[in-house]
Amino acid sequence: MFKKMAIILVSLAFLATGTAGWAKDGIDAAKKIINLAGYDACTGKYGDYGQGNKKGQELAVEEINEMGGIQAGPLKGYKLQLKFFDDRGDPKESANVAKNVSSSDFLVALGPTMSSCALAATPVYFRNGVPNIVTYANANTLTEQGFDNVARLTYTTRSIAYEMAMTVKDRFKKDSVAIISENQDYGQQLLKGFKEKAKETGVKITSESVITPGQDIDFKSVLMKAKADNPGMLLIFVTYNEGGLLVKQVRQMGWDVPIYGPDGLIEPKFFELAGDMKETYILLSPTVDVKRPAAKVLVDRWTPKYGGFPPLAAIYGYDAVKVAAKVIEMGGVDRKSFIQNLKKVKVEGVGNPMYEFDETGEGKRPSFVTLPAIEVKDQK
């Protein structure tokens, strides 16, 4: 009996000393490294979003490490290490990524862009106590789930839809619109929000059509339906691929109706596909002011490496790493303490001048502006 007990005690002592430098909740004390997990759709029909998000996160990690790593707190001097997962824009795969990240040595998950993927992943992270900084997913339901581990950098579909409804009425002076929306969370929540606000503003919806991203490419039938009622404006609640195709096909059929879409269109692919963008407008946040130091640092790093101006997915990916670093400096040294400090953080960003979150994890909404698509293209 004594011999068996001695063996057990020796074994436990060996395990204790042998694992002392191993990573725990993403913190590797031996190597002074903090492991972060990024995730988004790097391939598939939404791959442009994920590639931007990944590059933005990588640039922020590179910048922080070049400056000497974490600047304050118990982990001062620790460097960041990022592993990025491709969920392919598939909610099932996003949930699988969340399971993988949860069971592995990562402090925090950063992503994604697609609302359907975020809605699939966030419950998994919540059950496993993993903090999740949502980068660019707009679905308002994300922060209505009551999860204490989530914070969202961008604004909601509801705020976008409400702003678009008021802009249709007040700026464009239109009393009627036709709407084409995608059948995923992003498009359907925009549709729901717009209909709520349209009742208040007195904007009539003459027709509604739903399309399937990645499947529908010929929109002649839905466009003919929309045109038949002679609306004052066409609203497209879709992302960049379908948005570009819709704009192109509207103009090819000789329909000169003004077209209005959300910030999900702001990817180079949209401008490539759209062609003639006369009377096409996009709602976006104007907070990316390159005169501000935070924005200038990102642009100066992005442009020589990738060319042009960083897309919004890249901006929010970059900001997510910066927010995470600040939470770590405040004492977020494991998953539990990171979650406790996440709602207390206050940090300057590029996509938003100042990130700070309420108890639900929702950030303060920046102002919006509606610009002609051609002006948005020129800025990029």
C-alpha cells in the first residue's frame, strides 16, 4: 500500500513540474506567449471578408510584438501568437471551430464576419467560458442572448436598417421602395428592422423578394417583379457578391432606379461586379479618419503590403486584437478574468474612435453616412 502511494505521489510531482511551463487558457509562461484564435470565412463565397479579417488581425499582432508585446499588467512583455481558423462561412463549421478553440489553449476567440456563423459559434464559446470578441457580424440578436463572454465591435443590423429607412424618407424624399434580401440572418434582420422603421416613417414597401447567396446568380425574375410596381428606390439587403450582380443586372435591363445598400457591400469584389454604379448608394460609418493616429498606423502598415485601403473586415480584425491586448493589460490573464474585464475596457480604435461596451457586450454605435458607391470606391 505504501509503495503504491509513493508511486502516485511521485507521478503527481512529475506532472506538476513537467507541465509548469505549458500553456493554460492560452498563456504559455515558459515562452511568454499568449495564444489568440481568429476565425472567419477565408474560403468560399464570403472569403473576401475572412481574408481581410485575418490580415487585419495579423497586422495588429505584428505591431504589438514589434513594440515589445503587452505593455502593462501581470503579463507585461508577453508576445501574441495568432492561429486563424477558416469556417468557410458555414455555420456548422463555425460551431466546429468554436469547439476546437474551446478545447485548445487559446485565451480568446476573435471573429467572425457572417452573422449566421457568429450565432452558431457564440453559444459554444459561452458554454465553455471562452471570451469572444465579435469583429464584424451585425445581427442584433448576438448581444440579446444574455452571454457575458461576448463583446461586439461593429454596429447592429437594426441600427443600419433604421438609419436606411430614415435616409430614404429624409434625404432621398422617397415614399416607396422595393426590397431584395438574402435568406440568411444578415439580410433577414435588415429586412425586419427596415419594416419596423418604415411604418414609422411612412415608407411603403411595394414588393419583397428573397434570394439565396451562392446559388442565385440570375436575378431577372425578382428584378422584373420589383420594377413592376414602380418603386421610388430599390433596397438590396445582401453582401458584396450578390450586391454587385444585382446592380449590374438592374442597369443591364435599363432600369435607372436609385439603388441603396448596407455596408456589407464594401468589398473590392462588389465594385468589380457592379460596373455602372450611377445612382447607387451605400450606408457606412465614416469613423475611419486617417488623420487619427490609430487609423494612420493601420493604413501605413496595410498599404505597402496589400495595396489600397483596408476593408472594414480588416479594420475590425485589427481592432479586435487591440481590444484584446488592452483587456490583457487590465488583468485578463485567463479566460475567466478576461471575461470579467471585457466590459470594463475602454480603448481607441480605427473602426470606432472609442470602444467601450455595455453589460450586453454592445458597443457604442458610431455615426452613419450615406455615400454614392463611386465615391466609396474612390476612397478605397
